[in-house]
Amino acid sequence: MRQPDTINVREIKEMRLERHWSQDQLAEMSGLSIRTIQRIENGENAGLESLKALAAVFEINIADSDKKKEIEQVREEEAYVQKVKGFYKLLAIAVMSLIVPLILDVNDTANWSTLGWIFISWVVILSVYSLNMFDFFGEKWKRKLINRKFKKK
């Protein structure tokens, strides 16, 4: 069993499980409610007093140094959500812009080429947007490619 000097809040559950404690046992030893233990283990913010109580039970210091990493992670997650949201908005606009020409072309089969060009244009626009906004060829892809080529694990 590992005995770190400091711990990230995200490691509370891991430490509890290493000691084969239930949430109920940890709550009793720390003086916290089971609901508080559950919230902390699910990644919700923990108050200073709760952190101190857990630090005392585990006989460690709760590290606050990972707050910067956590804040950066939250920012990255939010930025990703905004990118996906933007993609869905653009997709919705594309679908709506295809509905009117589709209705018109159903009655006039001579103008199907107009719908085709609009469709092709949206496919190109959505593809370019996706390639620019989403990191298809980022660090994970690069690492995977290098590992595959040079047989690294």
C-alpha cells in the first residue's frame, strides 16, 4: 500500500479502496457524512474542513497544487464542449438550408443540381470546420503513429 505525503482530491477513492474501507467507514472515521464522501469521490468540490478531516484520517497533507491542473482541465473540457456545440449549430444550419431547396426540387426535378451543389458545399464546410476545430491529428495520434512505426509500447 502506498503512503504518499500529499494527495490530490481525485485520489481519495483510490486511497479508501487500497485500505479496503467502505464509504460508510471513511465517513465515520472522518466525521463527514456519507453524502459528502460520495460528492468528493465524484469530483465535486470539497470544503477546507472536509479536506482537513480526510487528511487526518489518511495521515497525509491534502495537496492543493493540482488546482491549477484541474482548472486547466475544466477549461479544456469547456472549450471542447463549445467546439462540439458550434459543430452541431453549423450542422443544424446546413440541414435547415437544405430543406427549402429539397421541397422545391421535389416538385421540379430539373433543379436537382442546385440541391446537390448546396449539399456538397455544406459537406466541404463541415469537413473544413471539423478539421480545424477538432484535434484529429494531435498528440495522441502522433504518439500512436510513432509507437506503431517503431514498435513502442
